[in-house]
Amino acid sequence: MRTINLLLNTRIKMVVLFFITIQLISCKSDKRESTLDSKETLTQNDSLVYDTAPRWLPEGNSLIFYTYRHDDEGAELYSLNIESREMTRLTNTYHNEWWSEPTNDSKRIFVSSDFGHSERFGGSEIFELNLNDNSLKQITKDSIEGVFNIMPRLSPKGDKLLYSGDYIGPKKNAEIFVVNIDGTERINLTNSPSIDRSGSWSPDGSKIVFSSNRSGNFDLYIMLTDGSEIKQLTDTPWNETDPDWSPDGNQLVFVSDASNERQIYLMDIDGSNRLRLTKSGGKDVLPAWSPNGEWIAFATYRHGKKDKGDIYMIKKDGTNSTRLTPR
């Protein structure tokens, strides 16, 4: 597969890889129609291009993630079987599918996509991807060009979505929103001038953990699901981001740069018993608990510029770190 070689063009700013990598690109929309009905099985020989943002399917034996391995200028969704390492391409479009969240029956995926924008990488909304007929249904409808609504997270009851609104874009004051899965009754839960992002539901659906820089650097906070009773959970000189709640509700996995590099950490829900899980020389980000609570999947840049991004998993005690995407 050809490596990424994007032309610079002053008309468009490309935002790639969550909030880490920003590049300028030249990518105008053309008359090709989007298709979502091409599913391809990959081999271990495919080159690695930005495998990132893993999320577990409910049965616990597969992950979904997004990658640029088949299109240097567009992200697509893939599934990955943990045991066989077989990867299947879920989308094949002329737009981008990024951060994702499966439904409890694995028949639908909520995903951030720039479908419908006049330019690729021109902003994104939350959509529902139906895997039965490969149709896209738009959930959020109010972002402007250049603003990205991303990181959908489905409530335990399956009736509501959290997402990070205006996460990347000109406003630079991301908020945590909640909306019904049909797109109705959207509520801004944080509504502050700070950057509030990466919300995650507690397993019982009563609380939300999120990351915010309202105290200066990024710390973790917990609030009720109506946005009230916000409580600061961490208060350190470092940045804590990307929290995900354990299935039993007792722990949080998150990212911290306490070691001068972003690594995966674990702690109890009250902030105690902090444990560093990864000790790589590169960035380890976007952790996600497995449904059985034993494993944590995450994206890493530990292999340098050649690989650009890989999916790993590690046991919750920090052992058995395993690379899932092929070399």
C-alpha cells in the first residue's frame, strides 16, 4: 500500500488522529458516490497506516477501530478478531469514518463522519451505521465547517449518546453533549469556556467521567448525567485524558503524561491506587475496557514513524501486553 503523501493546499486544514496530528492537505470532493457495501478481509501483509481508537464489540472477542491503511486520504472502519487477528473492512467510502461505538447487539455502529460536508476533513457529525444494509443515519446536525463532533459513547440502556462537541475546530472550547439516539433532545452538559471532552458513562448509567482543562491542565472530573454535581477527581501538574470506566464500576483507565510521554494508567474510582500500565517509549492513548473487565485495548505510537499507529491490548495488572495489528 502506498504511504501517505498528501499535497499541501492552503484551502483546507486536515485534522488527523484525534487531537494529536494536524496536517494541511489538498482534498476536494468529486463526483464519486459513497458506498458502504464493500467488506474486504485483510491479510497480515497490509502496511500499517494509523490504526487507532479501538472499541470492543459487546461479545468481547472483537474490536472496531479506524485506519487509513486502504486510503491515504480517508479513514475507514475495520473490525479485528482478537483470536484469529483477522481484520475486516466495514466501510469503503469517499469520506471519513472516525471514532466509533457499537450498539449492544453489534448490529449498528455510531460513528463520527465527515459525510455530507462539502470538503473532506471539513468537520464531522455523529451518524448511525447500520451493518445490515450499510446505511448511514445522521444523529447530530448542528456543527459548522471545520468543527468536529466525535467520540460517541452509548449509554448502558442504549437510549442516549454522549459525544465530544466542537472537539477539534475554531471554537476551541469543546463540550460534553448528550442526545437521544434518534437525535432529539440534545443537551450541553458542561457548557463552560474550557475544553471538556472524552465523556464515559458509569456502568449503572448514573454518572459521567470526563476530561477538562478548567483548572489549568487537563484533569478528570465526574458529574451526574444531567451535568450537575461536578467533582474534580484528579489534581496533578500533569494532563489526564481519555478516561474509560471499568465494567464493574470500580476503576478508571485513562492517559497521563506524568512520565513526560502519554501512557496508560489505572486508578480506583475515588482516585486512589494509581497504577501505570504501559511503559513504552511512545504515546499510548485511547484506552478501552473489554466487556469482561480483564483487558484494556489502546492505540500506540511506540513503533515510530514507520508504523504510525497500532492497536494493542494489555491486562489490567499491566502484564501480557499484546500487539493486535500486523507488522
